[in-house]
Amino acid sequence: MAPADRGSTRIADRVVAKIAAQAAREALDAKPDAAPHATVTVHHDIARVRVSLELDYPSDLAAQCAAVRRQVALRIEECAAMAVPEVDIDIEHLHSAHARPAAGHDRRLR
């Protein structure tokens, strides 16, 4: 029996979204307060990806977004054998490194 006659494998959009979110986490130098979130639409082995991030500021935002795009596309191609023509990035929040409390201190007033 020819491979094409045996059936096909379909990977759910939500599974590809989990791969994308993990890949985005891997690509970021500093680990964000909130984990990246991804949404994916798959059509004929082509994945359209949107990743939402929280990043530290000041930093090179363009370089971080480019690294996330590369890593997400690479991981989806490796793990799911899907083409990823583009990865859209939404920066949901910027966190100022100067506004973060020192280690051991919290933000609440006492």
C-alpha cells in the first residue's frame, strides 16, 4: 500500500501554538514575567503564527522580535513539518528594568 493511501496526519492548531510559544520563550534572552502566548492557523501544512510578548525596556526590541521569528519558524518546521511564511509579533507590555523592585522586595506598600 502506498503511503498516500494509508491516510494522513493532522496536527491541531493548538499543538502548533504550544510549539510556537515554547520556541518564543527559548529565543528571549531575559525570561519575561509572563510567558509568550501564540495563536496559530494551519491550512494545508502552512502555519500562520501570531506571538504575544512582554519585553524588558530599554532593549533592542527589533532584535528580540527577529530572534523570536527565526526560532518560532525553525521549531515549527522541525517539529511539525509545516511551512511558516511569517510570524507576526504583538508586544503586549514593556517592562522598565528601572521600575522593577530589588530582589526580595515586593511592590506593595506596607
